[in-house]
Amino acid sequence: MRRLCVSGCGRLTDAALAALAAHCPDLVTLELALCSHLTDAGFQALARSCRLLERMDLEECVLITDATLVHLAMGCPRLEKL
């Protein structure tokens, strides 16, 4: 799988994001807008597993901090658009 949209899945958890990342390492586009329960921990797992990411939508992911951006910048060198 290379593209996935789970925007609006307000009950998506960090554990689910980590599992998704582990099983879909070839993701290029991931849309997570309005997934308001996700935290830095979930995105850290994503950055470790999905190194091919180029585009992400994080609109209204209100629990993430600058730490998420650092993990994504370091772990996803192809990332062009947030």
C-alpha cells in the first residue's frame, strides 16, 4: 500500500498508527487530518518504519509537539509536504 487516508478517524490511537506503520512501510502519502488522539509516540513509530513518506496531512492533530516534526524530519528524508 502506498497511499492511505484515515482522516476523520477520531478514535485512531498511537498503537494503531504504530501497527499501521509496521505493516505498511512503503507508504508515500498518509492523511491523518482530524485524528485528534494521536501523540508524539505514534508519530515516532511512524518515522522509524515509513521512511518513504513524501506527503502527510496532520491538520488538527492537536496533541503532537515539535518532537514529532523532528522525528519525521530525521526518519522520513523524502517528506516534502505536511
